[in-house]
Amino acid sequence: MSSIAISPGHYGVGTGAKDIIDEVAEARKVVDRVAYLLEKEGVKVYKIVDNRSKSQSQNLNYLISEHNSKSRSLDVSIHFNSSGKRTDQPLGTEVLYRDEALKTFAGKVSQAIANASGLKNRGAKKRTDLAFLNGTKKPAILIEVCFVNSLQDVIIYQSKFQEICEAIAKECLAFIAPNLEKEKSNLEQIEKEIQNNLPSIGNSNEQFTSPELKKRLEAILKDKKMIEVMIQKGISEQAINANWMEKLKNGSLSSADLLGLCTLIIEHQIKKCEKIMSIG
């Protein structure tokens, strides 16, 4: 199972940046929501919150120690920035990294937050002077969500909180479980393909009306062995041609093909039952 350790910066309300909003209070909200979103995707999340430290040095030592004690693929620290004096100007979001290998990932996270919210994208910034990035032993980034002293930043952050958290969660998921993200994308494409090929029943914009049906269908479409059994069943009953098995094996069988084959198999079975009943 993919895993991540995530923590809000600092150790108590008022110990971080504060102006229009308080960094610590908001960072904890972001961590809670991002952790929830990742857990929904099946990711093991270690949420680390410091409620015991009495100083900055204690806090940094605690966070680094707790992160390093977890079996995880990625370390993330959530912060909010400040430039000092309050301003009406938008200042934006940025993501800090130390290792050059993480520059692209940090840039993606920053861009994703900006795209989702409208915050100015300050991009990925290399920092070699931060204890968290220097002390953690797994790939690590530090996200500065926005500036607590920028009125425009705070307005955007508060109105786009969910979108910002979703952007962070999505990019982290793509980093620690790229195959899961690819599989999810494939399933979405399969669903579209099926819906585009379904016959219209009085509505050109047909959608699945049952979440359970959609869930069952997605499970079947991921189970190649089950699909193989279904096709073999159709072939053995002479409901479909044997060349469909070859298409499954060479990867040319589409989800629309499968839908059609299942319909033919069921039709064949119904006709077979009708014939037996008529003889009886």
C-alpha cells in the first residue's frame, strides 16, 4: 500500500505566521482535508500534529523524528507564507524542495494549486536551509499554500479551500502511486466509451443511474480473467465467434465490444431457453 506522512508546520496557534488568518490553524485544516481525500483513495496516511513542543527547535526535532519513524513514500509539510506588512496585492502559492529530483514534482503541485484556485503561481523554489527538508529521509516538499497577509490570497484560499486540498491530494497521489492514477484515468475513459456506445433510450445524454452498477462494472472491466471466462463461455455455447478471444489477448477488445458480446451471449441463452420450453 502506498503511504504518505503529512504535517502542519509549527506547534500551536500563534507560533507561525499570523495576520488576516493564522498559519497554524489553517495548515491543520488543510492537512486534515488532504489526509481525508488521500485515505478515500486507499492511501495510508500518517498525519503528524505537534501539540507538545514549547519551542521552535523542539517542534522541528519532533516533526522530523515522527516523519522518519513512519514507513512512507513521501513527506509533506503544510505552511502558509508571510511577507510582513498587510497588502491588497495577490502574492500566491509556492512549493519548496531541496533535492533536484523533486523540482518537477514541486512545480506540479504549485501549478495544480494555482490552476484549481486562481492563486498566483510562484512555482517550485529550491531551499537548502530548511530543517524539515534537510532532516527527513524520504522525498519531501514544503507547501506554502498562500500568504496570510495578502487580502487577495486569503479571499481566494477561503473560497477555494476544497479545490486547493483536492489539487494537493491529487498530485501527491500521482507521485506515490502513479499506476493507481493511471488506472483511475483508464476507468474514466472506459466509462465514457461505454456511455458513448450505449443505445439511446429517449435521452442522448444517458448516464449510469446506479452507483452500485457502475462499481460492479468497473470491477469486471479490471478483471481480465473474468472477461476471459465470459468470452470463453460465449464461444463454447456458439453464441460468439472464437476470434473475440484473440482480440482480448492482443489488447484490441474494447469495452464497447465487451458490452455487445455480453448482449449476444444473453440473447443466445434466452433463445436457447425458449427453444427448450417450446419442445417441452
